[in-house]
Amino acid sequence: MIRESYKSICVVAVLLLATLGISCQEEEATNISLPNEQTILCDAGDKPQLSFSVDGAWHLSSNALWCKFITPNGEMQDMAGKAGKVSVMLKISDLNQTEESSVATITIRVGEQCGTLATVERSSRDLYVKLFDAEGNATNTIEIGYDTYIETSFEANFTFAATNLPEWVEVAERDASGRITITNAISGRAGERITALLRIVRDGERENIKIGEADNKYITFANRDNSTSFRYALIYNGMGRNHLTFTGPTANAYGWEVSLDGKTLRNYDEGNDTTTTFSDELQYKIVSEDNNYHILLVEEHIERGIPSFECFDEGDAKLWIEFDKERMTLRINEHSSNKPRYGAVMALPSGIYDELAGNYNALFEEDTSAGLTLPAINSDYTKFVLIDFVQHDIYGAKTMYAYHSLSSLEIYCEPYVDAELATKYGTEAIFKCDFVNPIAGKTPGVIINPLIEGWDTAGHDKGIAGVEVTHGERQLKVSEGEYYIGDNTDEELSVHLWGPKGGWNGENVVIVFKLNNIAQKVLVVTPPAQ
């Protein structure tokens, strides 16, 4: 309603001014002379003076709503007065101001004469783009983040857009719900404050190089016809000392096997069911701020199916891996024992390394996913693991496999020489492993797969595959819950040993694996640690 009334007033005003203009053109000259025409140059917000002398009563009118007369009755579009020396003050507003200059005509009527008293030229709008940081403070630069976005807000008095947004800058916006969407564009309307989120697009090289104002990296903002533009420097303070990225020989840092001589390294891809093999060394590309990082070997000791960790820093005499920082290559030293050894090699950013200050307990956390509390590399640090591996005999076939019933970690079955057992059961395929230690509130055991061809579920169902389990002179019983034969989590036939009901009493448990009642392999299980 208000808008319609305003339109009507404007129409009437325009018609009135047009009529005055036509009257001025049609009037014939009289003896009264009109003041000389003036030109007034001004900006929005100015209050220029218009002075003239006239011999008779006069009437002034302005043909632009942004150019008005300041009168005792307020700001008016026209005004009148008596003969004499006159000084009138104008009010120049920013109404309908555009990116081009505007012109208003002030017409004077004296008696029956009419003419142009002044041409008022208002300058084009003073275009600007204002920048604000995340705290709302004015800034002259645009900062981009590394792994997190940095906010910058933009406000202009014209419709604008970024015209040369670098491809290595990722731009996103956050909606009212907090959801972030990548837009890779910055634009806004006049008077609107918009917020953009910016971070660097990583390529494995550029992210470790800082960018300052002197590096001449810019984003330019322009109006619709590109006649006016504003340029602001990009600032990137680098990755930070707590960040590091790397690419390795495969996409998977886990599931690696290394031969005892360290010459063969292979990685199994479960998704593609493929194995990739490397010789002698592994090649990495590590990116960190100022190329400053530290190599750490985390050795995992597994005793009776329970892990513990020991860390070896660069230069430690006990370090059994070699990492060449200049070439970024990793070698695993030879292992003289058939017992598997487990390790993880980490590349720690300098900031993280300094925070730890040699106290590597912070690298680990408690993992309760198996139903018991076990140490594990903290999830905050697993992103720094270059490789997690086991070094063992990858050429020979496993002869016996046992693992902790709760942790599922291997319990090493080592070859064992016992002439008495060999004579008694007629086989020299004898092995030894340790039983698990007690755990409060749990009943842990050892699960054993003898890896004997034909010793499987089908063979057991047919009475072909069987076991004999003894503790001293007494045979253990399934009915007493001391052991049973059944499938393990891999659906392979295994012996699940829970131990003698009356306690171990310092004696071993002997498990004889048989096919057609003929002993194939023997496993000696030692008592829990005291």
C-alpha cells in the first residue's frame, strides 16, 4: 500500500516537472533576466549551496528525488521566494545511486520566464568491498586453512563475485544447520554480508609451503561488467607443526608381511583379494611443515596373546628398521628368530614429537572392543602410521596356529623336541605354546588349529579327525568344560582349550591331533604364568 502511494507521488512529481520543462521551452523572453546557469558537482551526503540574484519572485523545482531543497518546512522538491540575493542549500542523498554518475536539473521560474538554474551532477556510488575475520574484525587479507576451514565474511555496496578464484583454494559455505557444502564460488548482493569457508586443496606438495602478502597470491572481486575490481591477498600459514601427510607404496598401511631377511615385503588387499610384493625397501612421500618430522618404531610384544608396546626413536641402538629421510625409503632389518615380531613405523610431525617429549605413553589408549582391556595405538595417532607389519617366515607354511580366545592375537607355537613324546605318539611333529593368563571376570583360553590336511569339520563328523587331551596322567573332558572341538571364527575346526578344572598344578597339557586314530601332531601347552 505504501509502495503504491509512493509510486503515485513519483508519477505526479515527474508529470509536474515534465510540464514545467515544457512550459519553460514554450515561454517567450521578457524584460526580467534569469540567473546564469550553474554546474554543481557533488557526492551523496553533500549539502552544496546554490546562490543567485533575481529581480522578481521566484520558484525552484528539482527533477530528481535525490536532490532536494532544505527549507524551514523540511526537505522539499520545490520552493519559492522573493526577489533579491538568494542562497539555497541542497540535500544530496544516495537514493537510486548507481555505479554511474547521476544528473539532476534545477529549474527556476520568475514570472512567466522559466529556465535551468543549475545542473547537479552526483558522482557514482563509491564502491567498496569490506572483509571481516571469523571474530568480526575488519581485515585486508583472506586467510585459508589447512585441514580446517577459516571463515572470512564479505560485504559490498554492489553485486560482486570472485573472478579469479585459484583452483588450489577450496571454498565452502555453512547452512543454518551447520552443514558444510563446497561451492568453490564467492558472490553476494549489495548490502548483504556473506561468509565463505576457505582451506587449501592438498596435492602432496603445496600444503607445506606458507603464503604471505609478499607472495602475490590474490582473489579479485568485480562488479557485473568488470568495470570495477578489488584485489585481496591470500594468506596461508602452512600445515602447522602438528600435521603431516604421506603417500606410501600402497593405499593400505596395515596388513603387511616382511620376510625374515627383510628382503621381501608384501601387502594384502582384502577388498581386491590381491597381494602386492616389493623387494628390499618401500618408498614414501612425506609432506610436513618445513619437511620436519621424526621416525618412530613401535614394537608390539605379544605374550600369551596379550600385547604390550615398546618405542624406539631415531638413532636408538635398538632400532631394527632403517629410514632414509633424504630418499624417504624404509628397510626392515633381518630377524634371526622364527618367532614373529610385530612393528609399526610412524612419522610424527615435529609439533607432536615435541609434545610427547619422549613420553610415548600418550601414543596409546585402552581398547575394550574384545571384552577385555588391551593397549592399542591411540586413534588420534594412527594417521601417522606408515606401515604396520609382522616379520616372520613368509616362505614356509605354518605348521600350527594358536591364538588367545578373547584378544584373537597369536600365541606362537614353536617347534619342540621331546623324545619321550615322539616315542609315545610316533611323531616328531611336536610344538609348544603358552597358555593364557587369568583375567578377572573372564574365562580365557587358547584356540588351536593344527593345520593338518583332512583334520576338519567334515572329518570330525565322520569320526576321522579327533584329539586326545591329557594333563599329567588324566584325560581332560569335554563334559567338564575343559576343552571342546568346534569351529573357530574362521569356521575351521579347532581345539578350544580352557584348561584343567582342578588347576594346572605346574603340569603341561598335551594335545594329540589324530587322523583315523593315528597321531599327526602334538602340542604341549605350558601352564599360565605364576
